[in-house]
Amino acid sequence: MFRKKVICVGCGGSIHFLETLARCGVGRFVLFDGDRFENTNIATQGAYLSDIGKYKTDVIKERIVQIHPDAEVIAVKRFVDDTLTDEAFAFLTGIQDDSPQDVLLCGCTDDFYAQDRCTNLAMRFGVPYLAAQIFAGGTGHEVLFWVPGLTEACPGCMLSTRYKKVLAGDAKEKGESAGTPPFITDHLNALKADFALKILCNSEETTKYYCSLEKYADRNYIMTSFEGEVSAPAFEPLYETEKTETDLTYPAATVAIGQDKEADCPLCAEKGT
Ligand SMILES: [Zn+2]
């Protein structure tokens, strides 16, 4: 676990995810975030009064080291966007010196273009990628991942409708996380941590996560609905069952939804990967 490196882009909402990975023994972290903690983050991101005004990366670095004193944590106080070149990213993360199975790049921002940049970086360097977002108001959340050589559909395939909408100006570039109860963020962080370990330890025979990713390889989009508020076809069988079965309800229902490679994917089709 000490060899494993988690690169997290956008750190505020991921504090508990990163702390959990440190508790699980992950030894190396690279944190990207240009923001400082504000008062509202006490309600939304697990910040304390003493954190206000400090860079999020510095605060999280301190917490990780409090859990895992030998952990190597690199705090990068900037955002990942088109102004960060591939070369600069490689230099800051040391990604080219690592075996891809020891690295996980996590896109944890609610900005479409930042997520897109992270996706491209993961595909460019051939390292596993995990992305997460909360739906408007916290009605649910999504986790998706891409592992070279294992998953067929890339994030572009999975989110092709969203890509087309944003690029056509028909959808917002930023998520609406306002009003999200903090426990929804914690729930998402728990799921992110579970899949992060599945990805990082899939090839590690001595761990309980050995080969745990195979069953999700073609179902690499995981969606959670709270109290049936998310309207999506994947949940319809659950909701139908709820209507007819008097003793079954599905609070915080999570489904892993089958994904296909898209012929006109904005990411992998052009590059032929
Ligand atoms: Zn694709």
C-alpha cells in the first residue's frame, strides 16, 4: 500500500476520502487545489474553524500526515486546466516513474473542463482514473472509472451526452452542489474509497481487493439515488419493485450500470485508443 500513489484534483469535498485512503495505508499523495477554506466549507467539506483561510491542500496534507506519518504528500496550490501542460503535470506528480497499477488519478472537481482535463491526462499517461460528482442539491451522486486494459468504455463514452450538451452550450459547465447535505458527500467519499482500493489493489494477491474489479469492468458507471429522487432508467426496476412489494424500499440505492464503447466518443474515438 505504501507504494500506491493517489493524485487528487480538487480536494475540498474529498477530505474524508483522502483521510480514509491514508488510514488504509496509501503511502503517496499528490493534491491539486488552488482554493483556500472558507466559512461555508465547515458545513460542506469537513473543515474546522482553525482551517479557514488556509490552502485546502496544506490542511489535508497535515491531516494525512497525522494519520500516516511516513506518507509522502505533495501539495500543489493550483488548479488543473489547459494552462497546466502535460509535461508540467508529469513533473509535479512524477507519474512517469510509477507503474500504472500503482497510480490512481482522481478527478474530484465539479467543473466540466477541469474534469475533462483530468480525463485526458489519465488517458495520455495510461493510468487508472476515477471521477465523482454530486447531483444538483445532493439528490444523488455518480462515480465512474477507467482502467487501461480492463474497462472498454472511457469517461467520454460514458458521458458522451453530457459532452455534447456542454460543448453545444445546452448544459452548465459547473455542478450545482449548493444545498448538498454533508453526509451525502461522506456517502460518496465512502464509495470513492471502496473503488479506489478495488482499482489500486486489483492486481495485489495479498489484499482482499485482489481481482475485485473484474465484475465492474463493463459496469464502470456507478450511480446512487437517495430516497428515489434520481430519475434514471437504471433505477426503474427498483422503483417498480417498491410499488408492488410492501416490505421493500431502497434508500440510498446504488447501481453499477453497464457501459458500451461509443463509436463517436469525443475522447477515445478520435485518438483510436
Ligand atoms: Zn470513449
